[in-house]
Amino acid sequence: MQPFLKRLNIRLAGLQTDWRTIQLARQVSRHSPLDEGKKPVIFFNASTRLNTLSQNAGFAMLAAWAVQLAGSPVIHFVCQAGMSRCVLGTDQDDFGVTPPCQACMRQSRLNTHAAQVRPFVYREDTNLQTCLVDLTLDALAGFEYPLADRSLPLGALVLPSIRWRLRRSSLPDDEDTRFLFRQYILSAWNVAREFEALLEDTQPQAVLVFNGQFFPEAVVRWLCQQRGIFSVTHEVAMQPLSGFFTPGEATAYPISMPENFALTDAQNTRLDAYLEKRLQGNFSMAGIHFWPEMKTLAPAFLEKAARFKQIVPIFTNVIFDTSQPQSNVVFEDMFAWLDLVLELVQRHPETLFVLRAHPDEKRAGKQSLQSVSAWAVEHGVNGLENVVFVDSLEYISSYELIEHSKFIMTYNSTIGLEAAILGKAVLCAGRSRFTSYPIVFFPDTPAGYRNQAEDFLAADRVQVPPKFSENARRFLYYQLYRSSLPFNEFLEPSLVPGVIQLKKSNWKAIANSPVMKTLVQGLVEQTPFLFTQD
């Protein structure tokens, strides 16, 4: 499609979604049987988007309409230039640039059309600013500030956002980083006191926030937890246009699979069809396709591999991803794990190690500034005879690598679950949604990890309990078709990756949708956010 026509189509589709949003919001407002005796449900998702409709923003908008149609009051806590710097609005190249608040506020007005809104604006606390001005980076990360009868851990709540915005885990202690840290803390404090006042005024029955790791939503969730208020976080799930909702940490994807859950023949067939596409790289998450192509292993690689006793792939993650804080329970972070892996590599010249950088590490507009490729250069990995480094933009088949491997090493990547399904031994270093089940090997200390790796490398053959593969299949099916809520009845992809469009619909469809009823029951009655998709 020609660039002009593509831009025109994108614009027209956006206007159509805007119009449908307004019409649906008005229908919901007219037909909601408001029960004055019920406490409100508060929605807050300042970090989902700036000036377009993202998947998570769409999930929250639909959930709010469904709750309102079910009779509970809804209040949207909405940023109206309420932060001096926000996560998505921070200019990557110049932290002094203020966020694009006008465009964001326009989208907020659209997303909350005809709804009850509690806006907040930015008011700087000069006393707090004075407390922050001379602090080092470490002091900022540990900074706390009193709020009512509590000490609010502002530094800890802000830290994941700093890492995500700077695209790195190890932060430089320079003035630019400290400036941004101070601005995020000042902004987080403003969110905290404004939301604390909202809690005092409304005493909500539940609060729904996006992600729970970015500092605006992290602060809101922390305040709810301190008061014992039921709070739910949400993120995109593995299936296109599906969401994951949990009273836990959405970025950790806590999934409680019943012990007696077993797959039928039809369910196994359905899972096999899904895996067939995924193993060909034919999948997306949050509207992003990570694999534009998938290449088979080159003859030169296979020729080199034939000179070694065994092959061990090493699959990494993106260091600043919001899943990492929950994963870092054995190692300080992924690079601490890679340092240990490098020692294993150097002690085992008979083994060919294939170090694979995550495909998302060099995604345009989201490139990691603390990357596995940089780590590999710094540690001279390419100079080691028994290492093949596969960079992010090299689209060779990870699944073919798994097929040729003795066992695989991962941090917390989903590929560990897929490798277990394929019958391979998986040695995980980071906690993931599946490491609590008998699916993979997950030692609880660095020494335990080293010993397990040494045992695997020395063994003639790594023995994998048969139940591991079966449990992996059960878990993946449960994640895809039980714990994920599909929104494709109301949403569809747009021509812009990561942006969605609202389908033509009406208030009755939302009120009667089984998925929306599951959401309402989860928020109002605190039932599990599970939906059977058989």
C-alpha cells in the first residue's frame, strides 16, 4: 500500500473507532441501571497509551462499560497533565522535554466519554523536591516519604519505570538519570496524594489498574493494598486480542491450574494446531510480530556443531521488561546469570553453546540499551570457539535449535515452556509463570543452578520425567484457553502495530457477553478471571 493511502486509511479507521467509542459510551450511560447503594469500581490506566487506543486501554474501557451496565458505579481516575514526567511521555533523547499532555488528554476524554471522571493535575511539592535534590541514584532508589500514617516507598515503586524507560537494568549515576528519577518520584507522589484523597471520598469496592509495574499504577495498587482494597492488574495475554486479569501481579502471570485438569482429545488437537503455527514463528503478542521470517539452521552451523559432543542453547530475555522484577529471585538479574553461564562455557569446550538474544531486544523504537549483544562483545564471547552468538535480528529457528539440543538454558522465557512440551530438559534461572509446576528444572540458588548444569553437561543423557511434557501441555492450554479473556468480539487489529480498533457493536452485546460477565464477576464478586474457550 502506498504511504499516503496507508496514512489515510489509518486516519479514517481511527476516526471510525472514535465515533464508535462515543456512541457506545452514550448507550452505556443511558442504559446503566445504577445502584446508588453499591460502592464504585475505580479504573486507572495512565500508562497504557498516549494518543491511540492500545489493547490494554481497550480492555479497560470495555470492562468499565460492562461494570456500569451491571449496576455498579464506575469512576475513572484520569491524568490531566498530572505528572511532570510520565513513562510513555518521556522523551528518550531529552528528559527535559515535557510529555505530550494535550494529545493524551484528548484520548482520555474520548476513552471516558459520558463517564464519571476524577481528574488530577500536577502540583509540585517543594518540600519533597528539596529532599530529593542532592540524593545519589542509590538513595533515590531507596527513598521513602510519609503519607498519612504510612511510609510510601517511592523509590522502589519508581525503579521499574526508570529501567523500562532507559531500556536497561543497571542505571548510570549521572545527572540525567537522577533528574528523571526525581521527576518520576515527584510525579508518583502527586498521584499518591490525589488517589489517597479519592479513596477517602469513595471507599471503592475494587480498583482495576494496568500492569501494576509502571509507577502511576504501582502507586495506586500499593495504596489499595495498604487499605485492604481489592485491586486487579491486567496485561495482554498470549493469544491475539486477549487479556490477563489477576488480583496478583499481572506481569508475573500467576496462574493457578487445578491438579485434576486434563486435556481431552479435542483439546489436544486444538493445542497442536496452535503449536504448529507458533513453531513456525506465526504468532504475535500485543499486536507485535517478532518473527518476520524463520530460517532453518545453516549447513555451516550444522557442520560446526558436528565437531562438538553436544549442543546447549541459551535463551535470554529483554533486561528492562516489566516481567523481570518478579523473575529475579535466584539471580540479581539476567546478566548475573549470564556471568555464571559464561563460566560454564569456559569449563566445557566439548559443548557448543548457542547464545540467543531475544528477538525483541532490537525492536525499532524499543531497542535495549543494555543488551545481550553488548554483553557478548564485552565478554569476548565471539572469540570463544565453543559459542555461537545469534543476535536479535537473526531469525533462525529456535525450535530447530531445541530439536538438536541436549538440554536448554533459559531465564524466564516462554520458550522454556515450549521446549518442555517438545520433551527437552529445561534449566530455568528466573521465576516464570510455569516454574512452580513440575515442568522444568528450577534450582533455588546460584550454586544449585551451577551444580544442576554441571550434572546435565556431564550426563550421557539428561533424564526428563515424562510428566514434565504432559504438565507443560496442560499448563499452556490452561493459559491460552482458561486464564485468558478474549476481546475479539469487540476489538480488532489496526494497520499500526500495537494499536487496535473498536468493532461496530452495541450496549446489549457488552452487557450479555460471557467474557464481560466474567470480568464483572471478577471485579465485583472477586471470582477468578477464568473463561472456558472450548
